Amino acid sequence: MRISERILNMPESPVRKMDGIASKVKESGINILHLNIGDPDIKTPDAFWQAIHNYKEPILGYGKSEGYPELIYAMQRYYKKFNLDFDYDELLITSGGSEALSLVLSTVCDYQEEIIVFEPFYTNYNGFADVTDVVPIAITTSSKNGFHLPAKEEITSKITPKTKAILFSNPGNPTGTIYTKEEIEMLADIALEHDLFIISDEVYREFVYDNLEYVSSASIDRIKDRVVIIDSISKRYSACGARVGSIASKNKELMKQILKICQNRLCTPTIDQVGAAALYNADQAFLDDVKEEYDNRRNLIYDELNGDPNISFIKPAGAFYLILDLDIEDAEHFVTWLLTEFNIDNETVMLAPAQGFYTHKEYGKKQVRLAYILDCNKLKRAAIIIKEGLKKYKELY
């Protein structure tokens, strides 16, 4: 039987491709400190579980295709904290940010049309582009300047008659970069001049450090009908398993068309949405505390790794990721070796090879992504293992 070229061409997830190896390592009695995936260890707020426990409808029937009304109302209130005002029909609830991205790409682009992305980028952008038959045109950014955007001319040089949108995450995954107001304004100008959509992944909106200004693309009035926000409760409320995401846009015609796909998939799971509504209605203090915790983790991992002769990186400004440049030739080989051949007191670390965050496969070979999603004590142990492991690896290879 023949399998589709579409799925055969879809890349494996660089953060999950070694799960099988990791399982065997654990079976051998080695503890793994997982820094390869953004799955936080922060306790999910009790409000989520209480809301689900209190949901007493006698029949769990289909929900509304656009989403659970109480959740949409709660999200409207949430966005107003950022001076973003969305009508009820300008919000759609999805099964995680991943479905949100897939729905938007399917609606904005026809087959073989193009989107501009800035690499390294969240690897699922590549995966969903393949599944929807959209072509990502990557513009490479550099660790030397913190992965900020290149000049306007370099971006516009990649635009063709097939280009439909610019897709990026802000704060950045996997880089932790916060784009400046000037960068967001530049992208707005490009969108206007070339008749493009802006697809802004703002999942990490709450995690901005060092008193930096965060600018949402949706706050730029002149492009408000061109901006589509991808969002999720996964990281913000430490609820990755709930799979509740969303799409927000002032472009009512676009949202009307996306709703047609939502109607075909019927609805997002009701129970998860009930819990999500409670999270959005929760006290701001939770988000403040979580941000402070990640900031502490960021500072610790920076202090522990900065200055090591085999590692170079710029301190991230947001989210909970950073890209490490390693003084080796093959980061994927090192990640596998660290996982299977090296440990300290029966403990090792799992990282994500960064090559999978690029479309240009010659890039990222010496880089890894580290997700600082474990508590400070575990992060400190992880830093020791990484440094000692690198030293030993270089002696062998």
C-alpha cells in the first residue's frame, strides 16, 4: 500500500525523536533530567481541577464549534489587560496551539503558497506547513545578535507572488528572543506593502524579563485586519495536557472561514475548556509568581553555563528556552551520547538538537535547545552534567 508523500516528507519532531532511546535509558535505572521539551513542572492551578469537578451536566454532548462560551468571554477579559479588544466572533477555541496553527495555514494559504519564517523556529511550523502543503521560506537569524530580525531589505527579498503571510513566535521559541517595537513595526510595514497576513504566535506572552517592553502585532492599528494571534493555555498555566488553544483576529471574514473547518471537526473537548475558563478567570498572582520562577531559573542556568569554554550563548529575554552554541561538530550525536553513554551518579540530561529548528539543514549542527522548565536544584545538577559531559565528549571525539 502506498503512503502519501505529504506525510513521508513531514519531519520528525526534534524534541520527541529520541523518546524511544530515553525510555530504554530509564529502564536501565538512569534518571533523566528532561530539558528537551517545554513541558513545565509548575503545578497546574487548583482552579482548573475544581472547575472540572464542579461540572455536573448530565450529558456530555457536543459543544459549540467556536468554543465554550464562558471560555471565550474569559479570554475577551484577558486580552483587554493588554489593550486588545476582540469581539465574541473574533475568537475561536482550538485543540491546542498546534491545531490553531494548522487551521490558520489551511485558511490563509492555497496549496504550494508560501509563508516567511525566521529560523530557528518552532519545529511544528515546518510540520504543519508540510501537512497543509504550504512552503516555509526561511530567513536565518544569528545567535550573535540574540536572533533578532535582519534588515527589511533581506526580508522583502524573499517575498514572491506566492507569499501569503509572515509567521513568527514572540517571545521566541526556541530562542527566547523578544522582538523590539521597531521590529514589529517593520513587519507591519512589510505586511501592508506586500498584502500579507501576520501570524503571531504569542503563547509565551506572559514570560518577558528584564522589564522589556512586549509589543503584540495585534496592537498595531494599521494592520489589525491582517493579524492572526495563535495562543494556548499550555505554558501560561502549566496545562500542556489540556490541549486548549485559540485563534484571535479582527478579520471577521477570515474567522468566519476558519469556523467552517471548526464545524467540520465538531468541537474542542468540553471538559478541557471548562477548566481553561477557570484558569483565565484566576488571580493574576499565579502568572506573576510563575514569571518570577522562570526568571530565577533563567538567571541560574545563565550563571551556571556562562563562561564555560565549550559553550556560548546570549541570555534569553523571554519564554523559557535558550539556544546553546557548542564547541563540537555534531550536536545530535552529542545529545544521544549524553543520554546513553554519560551520567553522574546515575543521572543524565536530555537536550533537543537544534538542527530540527531550521529548514536549512546545514545550520544548527553545533547547537542545542535547552528548556529551563525544571526547578533550580535540578537545573543546577543539569548544568554540571552538561559541562562535564561536554568536556568528556571532546576528549573522545
